Amino acid sequence: MRVTFIGGGNMATALVGGLISRGTPADEIHVVEPLATQCASLGQRFPGLRAIAALDEAAASTSLIVLAVKPQQLRDAIRPLMPYLGAKKPVVLSIAAGIRLPDIARWLGGYRNLVRAMPNTPALIGQGIAGVYALDEVDAAGRALATAALATGSDVLWVQQESMLDAVTGVSGSGPAYVFYFLEALEAAARQSGFAAPEARRLAYATFSGAIALAKSTDAEPAILRAQVTSKGGTTERALAVMEADGVKESVFAAVKAAIARAHELGDALGKDAGAR
């Protein structure tokens, strides 16, 4: 699979590393990155990879083009693609947050062999999940190409409507921050209870990773797992009663809804043409 990345930042680097680890030769991968220092860094990290400052015919003649630039930069970054899309018709996969496929299609002169993904930051260590949506013009082979690229760092969840990617953003795109927030609070609680910082962090991290591993080892729903460790009249029951009284679950619902609403707002704003802003 020949792949070209437009943008050579952290997420692109993670996907490049994943592709190479799964057998894609480095010389089959092109990265278009205007920063010379980043080009040099990519070349050193992945010998054989072609890192260039501007798109050329060789880089454009690939089966998959991954758009991995900041959303605010996307429109300008994809403009050089237009002369190269007609003959080979590569799959264009955007991982730029918020920008919808109809807007990308418009910016590319009506090109519609487009896929959009919303990955999250654990993809940087091969532990992410990505929601993915494709326009109807993308065939099964094109979907397979997008899946193969994303699966190097993420579980891949295809959705039937692009609007569902806003929900993916609210749940899993922003979700790592929710987890870190809870970890931060659990660690702080351990410190307030007398533990030094290293021990407090060790307790918090091991509790979280162990609970996730246990949950993934069974088909039981989280509510059942929670009930299994909540003895009548015990410590866990009292702790959970405090969370229920404080509306912790409702706060999570509200937080996810707020993130979804913001994702929709950003999609509206980022998709506007320059003259309409």
C-alpha cells in the first residue's frame, strides 16, 4: 500500500510507524511536511521514507492520501492536490478534527472519494479508537485502505452518518481527558490521605488499568461489575452514594453533550469558505 501523508505531526508519525511495523516498506510512504526540521526527523526515524516540503507527482500518485494537518490549515494544504486527483482517484482520508466531508469535497472541486476519521490520542501508542465515515462514492476496497491505515494505531468503528462523528468526538475524542481528570482527582485523594506523590500515582494508575483489564476480560456490563464489588453496607457502597448524591453520572452526561455541541459548532465554523467568515 502506497500512502502519502499531508502533514507530518504526531498523529501522522504514529500512523507511519504503525504502517511500517505491519509490513509497509518505508519507501512506499511519502510525507509532505513544510517544516525542514520535521522532515529531517522523520527521515532519521524511518529510513527510506520520503519526506518532502511540497507535494509532487510521485507523492500524489498513491492509493491513499491522509490529511493530517491542523483543521485551520486544511483548506490551503489540500489545494495542491486538485491537479492529481483525476486519473488515479486515490482515497483521501481526513483526520483533521471537525471539518466535514462535503466541505472538503467542495474545496477539492467536487472530488468525493473521501473518508473522514476521528481518532483519539491513545493512537499515539497503538491503543486508540477511531470513528470513521465514508461518502457513498468510496467502494469496499477504499474503505479497506482507510481501515488498514487507521488500524495500525486504533480500533476502527465505522458509522453510518457523518453526524455521528460529533458523538465520537464527545465520547472518545475528548474522552482521554475525562479519564485523566478522574485520575488526577484519585491521585490527589490518595495524597490527601497521606501517600507521597509517587505512591499516590501508582495506586491511581494501577486501579484504573486493572479495572479496565478486568472489564475487557468479561462480557459483563459495567453496571454488573460495579455491583459485584459493592457490598451491602460496605466502603464502596458509601463512596458511590456520595457520587450519586453529587450527580457525578449526570455531570458526565452533560460533559459529553457539551463536547458534542462544541464539535458541531466547530464543524460549522471550520467549513465556511474564507469569504463567508
